[in-house]
Amino acid sequence: MFEKLKNARNRLHKLYCRTSSEKWIQYLREQGMKIGEGTVIFSNPAFVLLDLTRPWMIEIGKNVQIARDVKILTHDYSYSTAKAYYGAVTGSCGKVSIGNNCFIGVGAIILKGTTIGDNVIVGAGSVVSGGSFPSNSVIAGNPAKVICSLEDYYKKRQDLQLQEAKDLVLQYFKVYNRMPEENLLDEFFWLFTPRNNAGVKKYKYRLELMNNYNVSLHEFMRSKPRFESYDAFIKWCEDQQ
């Protein structure tokens, strides 16, 4: 009876911990996983699977962003088919190591025996089926492979940001017959926000993302916006119709 109550309490505690990223990560640490500060599980942690069969075999660095439906596995029960055919049990296990400042996209699967370096983007839906992947890279596909460097990705994002912001504005106008308020484009503030104290204060929460506020502040203040104001940006978008 006591054992049943203890098991029930443990199950309830586990369910409670799944109610937030912070609680769940702390629970995983208590089970033996090594997870760095600043790491976040987005959406509901219940939709993310971090293998608890051998929690000490998972190591995740600092400031790692884990999206919905990600699965990280350290075991592989496919040996059961061989066992059923040959009779012998051939156990399977491998460590998963993820470095600092990585992004794991929606639905990515990371299998046993995988080592991912620092500053790596894992594309949505990727299947990372073991092996080592270098720092400062973008990996994607099934099986996942390096598709470009982080530097190439950054340069591409710089080029695409304006086009995507314009498309966002024009599609909003098409649907609602009015231009969007500035807060709906806060992700694109770099394009049109004056480099002054007011601009810093307004978008401080964006500059604080990933725990490198001073680096972002320095880059923000030394750069120049593409447009002198949000209104100027909207006027440019109108001219593109």
C-alpha cells in the first residue's frame, strides 16, 4: 500500500513538473541530466520527449532552445526484432551531447550517439541519427547533414529580413484592409527603430534575448536602421504594392 502511494505521488509530481519549462528542466536535472542555464523548452514540455530511461546519458549546454515535439533518445529498442529472430539480447545505448547556444527546431529527432557542437541550428523535422556535427553550423534533413555555416545563415537572414517584413505587412493589409501597428512587427525592429535611448528602452526585451544584452546593445547602437522610423518603413511597403 505504501509503495502504491509513493508511486502515485511520484507520478503526480512528474505531471506537476511538466507544467512549465523551468520546473521540467529542474526535474530532469534531478534525474541526472546535465542541462545548462538559460536552456528553454518551448510550448508545453509534455510535447517534448527527453529520454528518461538513462538520464545521465543526456548533456545539454547553456542557452539551448528546444521547440515543440522534439525527441532526444539515448536508447534504441529496434534490437527487439533481432532478438525475436535470433534469440540473443543485444542492448543498445548511446550518449547525446548538445553544446551551448543551439536551436532544436520543431519535430526534430536526435538519436543516440549524437554529438552537436556549440552555436548549431537543427532544422525542423530533422532526424539526427548519430555522429558528430561541428560548431557554428546549420544541420537539417533525414538523415541530418550540414547544409551551411552559421555565418552563411546569418548573412542570408540579413538579406531576407526586409523582404519577409514587407510580405508580413502587405499580407496583413490584404486580410484586414489596414496597416499593422508597430508592435506586430517587433521582431523586425532592427529595420526601423532609431538608435537612441528611447529605441533601446522600447525593445530592451528583444535585446535581452539569449542572455547577451550587452553584445546586442553594442551591435544595435553601432548599426544604422534601414528606415528612419516605422512610418517610413510602412510608406516603403505601400510603395511596393
